[in-house]
Amino acid sequence: MAITLRFSKGHGTGNDFVLFADPDGSLELTPAQIAAICDRHFGVGADGIIRAVRSANLPAGRAALEEDPDAEWFMDYWNADGSVAEMCGNGIRVYAEFLTRSGLAELPAGETLPIGTRAGVRDVQRSAVGYRVDLGGWRLDGGEPLVNARELAVARPGLGIDVGNPHVVVALSDEAELEGLDLSYVPVLDPEPPAGVNVEFVVPGDPLVKDGVGRIRMRVHERGVGETLSCGTGVVAAALATRHWAGQGAPDDWRVEVPGGALAVKMFPTEEGEHVALSGPAELVFDGELTLA
């Protein structure tokens, strides 16, 4: 029996998603269907799929409601290969735009919209450039594996950082190294994380800090997707890693350039410990219908 999927296509600095509303949680796409929709030649084309479902209607969402009873909506996020992902920093901003544009939620200026994710509840606000999301706490995690990538002459040590999903950040020496990487191939890590990892390659700005803001450029290979034009949580991990390497006196505000644009990162203290926020644009570009077998 065929079903008609009504969807929106959106992106945050080129990191693109197919979004659809399923408030009751009645439409479960298979990994094969997700991969087919995300295929850039035979499908709609996207880095991932986001299902808008009320938190009360799936187990992970009910856990989010226990954390915050106001987290009515859950971001059910899947990578382009059909695998489940815990969080997506660009995706959650686009999701907030989808919810408000569709009339499923309201987010007046100055107010906060809590959204359930598999990494916990994340608070979203409007900002001057789009949306700002508090990604919560973070931690150094995963050690310092050696990372090798195609067209990288010598393997480099990376820094493992968890911001709700796993990342390894690698510092490169200059722009030429960054531009020369071939990220159509999966970077090889030693040791290899059993659940996979997102890998970010960064170079510092010249100067690294200007007007109190740290500046870096980044490219990323996302697990389950490949190279993307942007990765929100990867941008945050890259800024955290660079601040860690820079040492005492490094700023808490960062501008990170990715192939799809630029995003802002801010680290700030809370009663629970340091949190990190991501700010950037979110756009919906078209709506459509797709028939699925």
C-alpha cells in the first residue's frame, strides 16, 4: 500500500534535511526508505530526515518529558544512511523553523522552545541571525585517537569531545591541508570508535582571536552521511577543542566558518556547569509530496 509523505526541505548553512509532521507517531519510516529519500540522485536529497512527533507518542520522547514537561515536541532525527543520530545542531534550528512555520508551536521573541532529542531536552530561542540553541553540557571523551584521511600526508592526533553526540577534532597546519582533504572517503581512526564518530578538521584564523572572538575554519565528515557543508554539533566541538588547545585566556565566543557559511558558538557558565550555545540561520526552501511504497 502506497503512502503520501508531505514534507518540507530545509537547511542550516547548507546542512540539509527533509522534515515531515507525524504528531501521533503513526508513520514509521524504515532505514531503507530514509536512505532512498535522502539519495541525491534518486530521491529528494538530504543529509538527514527529521520527523516532528509529539514527545508523548514515543519512548524517547516520554523520557524527554520527564526531563522537561514543556518539551511537547521531539526531534526524531535519522542520518542519510538510515541510522539513528542523537542530536543535530543545525537540524534542531531548522526543526524549530518547521514547527513554528507549520503552526505546530509558537516561539515569540525572547521566549524559549524546549525540544526533546535523544541527547536530552534542548532549549531554542530566536536570534538576530535565526535561532540560538543551548546544547547543554559537554565533555572530553574518546581520548586522542590518531586520525588519517585521504590526501593527509601524516596521521594526526585528534581530540574526542562529546556534545550529546561523539566527535573527534583534528588540527591542521594550514588552509592548503584543509582544502586538499578528500572527505569522500571515511577518515580512519586508531583506535576506531565502535559506534562511529563525526570527524572535524580545523585550521585557526590569522589572527586566531580578533575583537575578542576566536576564529577557525572547519570541514567535517559526518558518520552515516559523509562530508557535509556544515555540522552544528561539529562546529561546537571544533570551537571547544580549539579553546582547549589555546589554553588559559582563550575566548568563550567563536566564529566558525564552514563550506556552507558561518556559525557562532558561545560557552557560558550555569549552575549545572558550563554549557555551550550555537547560533545560526535556518531556512525552509520548498514543500513537496512523495509517494512511498
